[in-house]
Amino acid sequence: MTQLFTRKEIEERNRKDNAAIIIDNVVYDVTKFLEDHPGGAEVLLENAGKDASRCFRDVGHSDDAKLWRGEFKIGEVVKEEQREVICQDASASSGENELTLRGFLEVWFPPTAFAVIAILAYVYLL
Ligand code: HEM
């Protein structure tokens, strides 16, 4: 069963030997991750005890980072104190694929259409 925490309980976990952060209503114990974090221990300690969703999102963490954070999950914020989810999950990134496909079509549709018209014009005119 998922352990539930109030935001007040997490606020107290703001030290090097007991550091927890909240990202998208999920609570992570990052005490053992401080030294391994590629972005450095300092930024995690500054956010320890707090909701770090915005910071995590603004850094533009990779999908690998989003998967990695799962290793440190210890629970979730109680229902009454949950906030809007702002960093998408690595596993829920189908929207990004859709964008990539659209981007692909946007790049390739004009030259392909031009080539088809040029071939048709060549066939009919000559
Ligand atoms: C458990 C949570 C976290 C994990 C697993 C994690 C993981 C990572 C990883 C793997 C990177 C390397 C770049 C990438 O792959 O995206 C990174 C960079 C970074 N992270 Fe985190 N991170 C976490 C939380 C945070 C939080 C809460 C903040 C901000 C408050 C933060 C700030 C940064 C910064 C500033 C960098 C350096 C970005 C750069 O050099 O361009 N991280 N993190």
C-alpha cells in the first residue's frame, strides 16, 4: 500500500541526513541520491522538504531522469493536499510521439508534394 504524507511532514525532512522532495504529488527520499545527482547535491538540498515539481520540470530532465526518480519514491501526498501534475511521466509520453510525427510530416510534406506535382507536370507537358 502507498504510504501517504502531509506536506507538513515532508517540510521537516530538509537535512543532508534526511532529505525528501515532492514532485507531482509523489514523495521521494533523496538522502542517498544527493551525491549521485548529476545536477549536484546543493540544488536538491535547497529543495529538500519542499515541492520541487516546478524546478524538476524547468530543468527539462530527461526520460532517464524521470525513470530514475522512481527508485527513490517512498509515497504520495495525501489526497486533500495534492496539486496539479506538471511534469509528465516518462511512461506517459505518447503525446510527444504524436508531436514528432507531426513535425516529421511538416518537414517532409512540402518537398514531397512539390516533387509529385513536378513529376506530373513533366509527364503531361512533355
Ligand atoms: C529524484 C529526483 C531527481 C532525479 C532522479 C534527477 C536526475 C537528474 C539527471 C539524470 C540529470 C542529468 C540530466 C538529465 O538526464 O536530465 C539531472 C540534472 C539536473 N538536475 Fe536533477 N534529478 C532529480 C531532481 C531534481 C530537482 C528536484 C532539481 C531542482 C530542484 C534538479 C535539478 C537539476 C539540475 C539543475 C541539473 C543539471 C542540468 C544541466 O546541467 O543542464 N534535479 N538530474
